[in-house]
Amino acid sequence: MCCNLHGALLAVLLSLLPASSWAKETLTWLLRDLPPLTVFEGPKTGQGAMDQLLPLLIAQMPEYQHSIVRVNARAACRCSRNPPSPATPRCCEPRSASAS
């Protein structure tokens, strides 16, 4: 009886928590330096179409955790051919300064 009461109490307390406190599924956004969509360097950094659209999209999907990863062309192609499995949260390495 005592265990059932504790279980019921725990269920009630968990149901009162906001949905934002639960673990969220992660969306990984892969971005390439591809003007005019995305601009990583130079005087127009951050002024590409996707540079400006992505924050708006993210704001409209608060139920997800968002990860933005800058990748080079090779990594983007590899990821599109081999999407991550549930056991692999991300299939691409972040773009390094020396990568192209």
C-alpha cells in the first residue's frame, strides 16, 4: 500500500512539471559556408538567408533541443548519405578552421 501511494504521488508530481523540463529530442542543423544562404566569414558574416531564417525556425520549435554544426562539403555529403543512427547523436565532426 505504501509503495503504491509513493508511486501515485511521484506520478502526480511528475505530471505537474512543465514539458520543458523533460529530455528533448535534438535536431542537428548542418550548415555549410554557402553564400548567399550561409555566410561564415567576411563583411557579410551572418547575413545569409539561412543565417537569418534558422533562428526564426528554432524559436518556433521550443519542444526540441537544437544543435548547429558547421561542416565542410565532404562532411555534409557524408552525412546526407549516412544519417545518424539512434546510437550516434551526430555523424559529422564540427568544421575546423583548416577544413574547406
